[in-house]
Amino acid sequence: MSENIFNFSFANQKLVIELGTMANLSAQSVTIRYGDTVVLTTVNYNNKPSSYDFFPLTVVFQEKLYSIGKIPGGFLKREGFPGEYATLCARLIDRSIRPLFPKGFYYDVQVVNNVLALSENHDVRFVCAFATSLALVLSGLPFQGPTASVIVGRLDNQWVINPTKEQLNNSQLELIVGGTDDAINMIEAQALEISEAELLDAVALAHQEIKKLITIQTELVKKFKKPDLDLPLVIIPDLIKDFLVQYQPEIQQLTTILEKNNRNQQFEVIVEQAKNQFFSQNLNESLDLTEEKMVQFIIEGLQSLLKTEMRTMILNTNKRIDGRNLTEIRPLSSKIDLLPIVHGSAMFNRGETQVLSIVTLGALHEQQIIDDLGKDDYKRFMHHYNFPPFSVGETGRIGKPGRREIGHGALGEKALLQIIPSELEFPYTIRIVSEVLASNGSTSQAAICASSLALMAAGVPIKSAIAGIAMGLIKDKNHHAILTDIQGLEDHLGDMDFKVAGTTKGVCALQMDIKIQGLDFSILTAALNQAKDARLQVLANMNQVIAKPKPNLAPNAPKILQKQVPVEKIRDIIGSGGKVINKIISEASNVKIDIEDDGRILIYHQDQAAIDRAWSLIEEIIEIKPLSVGDQFQGKVVKVLNFGAFINLKNGIDGLLHISHFANFFNKKNINLTEFVKVNDVFNVRIAKINEKDKIELEIVK
């Protein structure tokens, strides 16, 4: 393939697109240079359909630390499994392109984004999303793009397109929008209680910038797009479709069953009936398909019938499968202080969805160190989300978190971070774990509600309560219905999962995924406003359980003393090789002590007496007057050598008492010091000399 290099400009930066310069054995490869950031994106596919009943798209974000001139930490010194940032970047790209492949396209497609060089002045997520779309539209795959994503920040009430790392750290908003030329198909945001109107303004601005990126791709598609690939869609044979029509009454009856497990069990009964009848009538003999594939088509066909019935009922009657109207929230209930020992706990129930959140408080040095390409080097606040198989009444793998768990945990973390007190106000590392105990939709938003309650129960002085709600959409040509608080089936068979979390003042986090090609702004506006009404209802219900943080921390939570000392005293407090600080920790019942570069000292322990003891020892160091010749002490022997003994005068300060002084004291001319002096012996001593290196020589006071 010949090399083709094209120069464009976007958001005041040079955008260079290279075709044919790298990875030319891939089905399609694209190299993008945006300023000093360089990304290589490759697309490859399998030309035979997979055995799955879904589109097996894999998006990979290759996080290489050489791209920022950094050697990986750890023993092996090479990148391992994808970190959280890489996983979230891959999910972000996946969510913007997956809706743009046709139904029935079940071929393996792998997109690999290789970050070769990364400048702090550029957000690599935008570059990878652009490169992915361009590679796909040029590849000949049935990708109904192009698409693009941009990041919007807000500094001093001014919108910023594709902000730098430093700008994002100070931004009131981090909004990522993906879309096509005529619609939005993906949104993710974290914000400092931004209003719905302001958020919509930012989305509109992002869409205008997206159109510019799509225009660039369209120009290249005209010249370099490969011929369309002959990859037939996998669709249900007409024979099976016609056969399944007879089960429509039974499927319609499912929409009257309110309880999830009963409905699922009855659906399984219908599946078994259909399978047995299909094979007993030998209808399979006229199809050149494996038995496994035919069973898969039967299940898929029955699900399609259920989808049609559910959507028709909603659009025609404004009633949902569990009997609610379009804006009705499922029954709510909450509890706090469920668990002893832990520092804070709460359980939140919304319908059949149940989440338990647990808060743990720790010292600042227990914060998480980040070794990736993201904008943060450490985190003092963490939210982790677990979704075990028992939460849906199934067996399954239990191990390290998958992409979904990482994504839902990160969304909750973005929302909750906006209400977490500052480090100066509350100098703790905070970890929340949300355990999904039962799931029938909207678990990520239930986790935010449970975590807000748990923080208050733990006594963390959060700014306000926060709640999340998941919105859905049923769209059929010119008709649509927006659903408040969707349950699992409405998520699975609907067209949108639109999660909004916030306080009474505004939105703190937002995530939108759709299964159709895009949304217009009228639907987006209505969904946001409907979500606000629901959020306020949930917050009012939560406030009935606990309306403000408890005044005190739990008995088992570490207590804290925060003090300020002169910066020049830090060296004295730590001592040579940590000798002084370790002695203080030991004498004060193994307290935890953090010393910041600005002279801030934080002492943690469950026992207040231990904290007070540690501070009194530190006070002795920082408040004493400088030592001078003639000062007297009652000192304890800490080390005995053949030429003398070291006497501790006070914390971390020792002086040498020469052997000659011991000879006079014991009236011996020649003395073996170890026979007369032991460690912990006490002597009254006086400073005889302090040399130019601050070494102290002592003499005995008789």
C-alpha cells in the first residue's frame, strides 16, 4: 500500500492522518498525529460468522508507558493486564461504534488502538475514537459511520474543546460526546453540579465539533474506502419465524407477569415447548443448520416477539411490563448501619434491585497509586462495584472485575467524587465498595444512592446527598416513549440506557448508551428533564432515612489529629533514616503518621490517647530551644562502644560520653566499659561541646 499523508487542523492543533505508513498487513490501519500525540489503530475481522448470538466486537486500548517516557513499576518492568484507564477508554470507543453495525452482523471484529506517543496537551481518547472510526469506514466492513468523539471542559465559565490534562484537573465539567453527522449516540460526563440546560449547551457545542471531524473522514472515504465486504448478515430463517408466530399469545401473556424471576421461568417454559415441537415436526430437516444454531434462532425469535409485544404495549398504552406508567419509580426503601465493625454501611432497594455499600476510611498514605496514561497520579477516593452472578439468580465466574464492573464503578466514582470533602477538610483516604445483591436493572445508579447513604452513616462530611436514576427509550419511527427508572428487560429490549446522577442543585455524572444510530436533541432534552424530576423524588426518599452526615465517625474508624509544624522541623521529626519518627510510632501504640511537604502532620489511630501521646512527643521536638553548651539532662544509655557510650538526651538527639569520663566516675584508670555500663542505664550529663557538625560531647554531672 502506498503512503498517503494528509494535513488538517482541529481545535487549533495540527491533525495529520497517515494511510499506509504502519501495520499494512492489517485489514485496515490508520496512524493519527495530533500535535505530539501519535496513535496507530488497526482493524481486523474474521470472514466467517461466529457461533455467538451477538456481535463479537473487541476494542482494545494498548496502554504503553513508553508513550510518556516512563518505565513501568513493579518487578517485571513491562505492561501487564489493561489498567482501569485503558479499560474505560476501550469501553468509551466501543459504545460509540457498536450501534453503527447492522443487526445480524455476528463476525469477529477487533479494533486495536496503540498509543505510541502521548503529550499532556492532548486527550488521547478523542484521537483513538477518531482513528477507530476512520479505520472502520475505510475497511469495507458494514459500519454505518463515520463517527467521532470530542471532549468538552469548562474553565471560568468558558467552554474548552479537547482540554489539556492540566485544564481537565481544574475543569468544572468533563464531557465526552460521540455522534454521527446528524445525531448523538454516546455521552459520558462528570460535572460539579451543572444544570441540565448548561449540559445541553455543552452537548450541542460538542456536536458541532464532531461534524468537523466527520467532514474530514468523509473526504478520505471518497478516495480510499475499500470495496464493501461480502459478509452476509445472520438472520432468522423465515421458516423459524413463521413457526414461532403461533407462540405470540403465550409471549403476550408474559407482559402481564410483574415479577422478574416468574416471567423468566415462564419464558423458559415457552422456549422448551417451541424447541420440542419444532424438532418433533421435523422442520429442522429443511434447514442446513446445526441443531445448536436452530435452537439459538428459536430463542432469538421468541425474544424478538417479546420485544415487539413489550414495545407495542408501552407505545400504545403508556403502561409498562411491571404495571407502572412512563414516569413512575419502583418502590424505594433504604437502611443504614447494617454491619458492625465497618466504618459505614447502607442498603438501597429500588424494586427488585438491591445494593449494599460499605465505606472504609484510612490514612492518606493508603491512597491508590496510579501507573497509567490517565490524568491522575493517585486517588484518595475510590468506588468499587461488584456484580456477582447470584445477584441475578445464576451461577457464574467470580474473580477479577470485568469491563462492566470497572465501568459501573468508575461512573459511580465520578458522581460521588463531586460531593466528597476536600483533603484539607477531611484528610482521609475513602474507599466505598458497592455489592449488588439483587439486580433487575439500574444497579449502577442504585450503587450511587447506597453509597451516598453509607457516606452519611459513616460521618463523612459530604456536601449533600446524591442519587442516580436510569432512563430508557422506546422509539418506533415517529413515535417514542421515555421511561423513568428502567428495569432489566426494558434495558435489554429498549433503545437507550441513559444514566443521570446528581444532587438537588445539578448533574454530577451522566452516561448514555443507545442501540439505535442516534438521538436528536428534543429526546435528549426531554430525557434529562424527566430524569431530574425522578432524581428529586429519590433524594426526598433517601432523606427520610438520613438527611445529613452523622456528627461523629464510627467507633472503629481511625481518629485523626491534624497539626501544622514549621517546614524546617520536618527533618528533625523524621530523623536520620526515619529513626525519630519510627520511635514515636512505637512509643505511641503504632499510630499512623503522615507528614506532608508543607509541614502538615496527620496522626491516625482508633485510640485518642495514642494520638495525643504521639503529638506530645512531636511537640517536644518542635518546641524545644536550641541545645547549647552547659544544658543538663538525665539521659539514658542507648549504645555502648569500646571508646564510650551514646546517651539519649531527648527524642532523636544523642550525645557521646567518652570513656575517660566513666573512668573518673568509677575511679578506674583502665576500664572495660561493657562491664560497668549497660543499655538503659541512666546518668546525669551536661553538654560539654557541640562541634561544627552538630555532634554533641557530654560530661558527667556528679
